[in-house]
Amino acid sequence: MLKVGIVGAGHFGRFHALKARDCAREALIALFDPDPARAAVVAKEAGCAVAESLEALIGQVDALIVAAPAEHHFPVASACLKAGRHVLVEKPIAATLEEANALAALAKETGCVLQVGHLLRYSAEHRAISERIGKPLYIEATRIAPFKPRGTDVSVILDLMIHDLDLVLSLVDSPIESIDAVGVAVSSEHEDISNARVRFVNGCVASISASRISLKTERRMRVFSEEGYLSADFVQQELTMIGRKRGLPLPGTGGFRREALKWKDCDCLAAEHDAFAASCLDGAPILVDAEAGIRALDAAIRVKASMDASRKTMELSGLING
């Protein structure tokens, strides 16, 4: 059994605590949060102790799950790694690339597992897409949702778009060549809606849109490739593939086939915990390692830089007020 501690008793910290409690190979020992009252509530629900400090928690466990706000990821995760503890850190891996690279170096130096919480890598939809598309030429991703106060401490890039950035990066085996992005803050201090056009060195292009001020929830992805055309609706859990290898023949199309499938809900967080335990206890490969976390963070930072440049142009032209 892997003795686990949780850092952070907020929205995701609570979910992590409950999954650690139920994981067959994890023993949830304690959790720590700067808010003792909140920590007590979650600890009671999860059936674990409350640690008086981060240092006290580190001393009790083999591994820690860092579910604190992004600006705390580096100091907390680095303290854990330096103490020789395995770490599962929520996305983004850190607030800056410098911090992210330092965490990766620490994990390598200590030989500890450093896993990043890009949850959708464990999803049925990710498996369905990656099994069917090997070399995408064009990707279009949309992730929109109604406004919720939670998550507005960061821009929609790190709140929502980073999920699709990571999915796109997992499908495209090529460095990013350029990014053209635009976004605007509407209901919070940070951008609430954004679109990014990402061009890769190999010629693939991805258009990614994210919004947290929409009237409905929509999560879709379309992929064009030599294998065919794929359309996925993540809310309805439906996928359609038009190609030559899978599905029923489409008369009059010159040999094309249509495959339609649905998938069932997958407990991605439970799968993430199972994978973390396997990496820590068995030495299993880390599905979402520091390198993947750094690549996603780098893309998010570049989207933000392009967005800021676009906003500056708009201000100078008088399109928007400075």
C-alpha cells in the first residue's frame, strides 16, 4: 500500500481525498490545508487525519497529491520531492516554466515519481481518438461552459483550454512553430474566453476555443488526417469516424466507411490514482510525466503571450479601451 497525503482541501483536493480513500493500493493517511476548518470537514468525509503542517504531513507518507492553487505547486511539490516523496501535482505542473523545469530536475535527481494531473489522458475519449488518428493534419477543439466563480483565479487558458492543449499535444508529435491567439476578460479579472490557432513545425494546425461565459456546455473535437475525418462529442460521449478501415461501407463514396460508437463514463480520477500507485509501487511508466506537463504549460504560456500581443494591437488601434 502506498501511504498518501493530500495538500489542499478545496474542490479538487476533496475529490482526490475521496479517490485516495477508495483506491485499492493507496492508504490515505492525512491531509493539510491552511484553512483548518475546511481541512477538518474534508478529512472527516474522507476518514483521515488532519496534519498540522506540510512538514508534518511529509513525515507521515510515501507520496503526496498536490491540489493547491497553481502558484503553490512549486514550493509544495519541491519540498515533497526534496524529502524523497513521490508527487502527483494537479495541472498546471507549476506557475512558470522555470519552476516546472526545476521540479523535473528534482524528480530526476531524487528518483521520485512526478506525475501531472492532466486528467483527460485517462479518459475513454482520449483512447478512442488516439487509437484512430496517428498523424493529424488539422484539429478543431471547442470547450465552453456557463460561468462559475471557481477557477477564475486564473485565465480560461489554465482553467479550461489547457485540457485541449494537452490532448492536442498528445496527438501531434511535433514542436509548436507559432501561436496566434485572442481573448478577453468579461466576468473576472482574467480572460474568460479565448481562441488559439496553433501551428506545428510538421505543418499540422489546431484551432482551440475555450469559454467559461457561455449559456451552454459544449465539448467537441474534430480531426482531419490521412486516416479520415473524426468528430467527437465529449458531452454526448459519441464519436464518428469516416475512413477506409473501420465501420460500415458508405455506398457511392469510393470505398469510405463510417464508424459510429459511444463510450461509457470513465472514472478518470480513479484511473489516475491507480496509475500513480502503479508508478510508485511497481515502477510502471508515468503516463503524464513532467515532460508532458512542461509541454502543456509552455503552450499555455505562449497562448497567453500571443493573446496579450493581440490585446495591445487592439488597444493601439482604438478597437478596445486600454
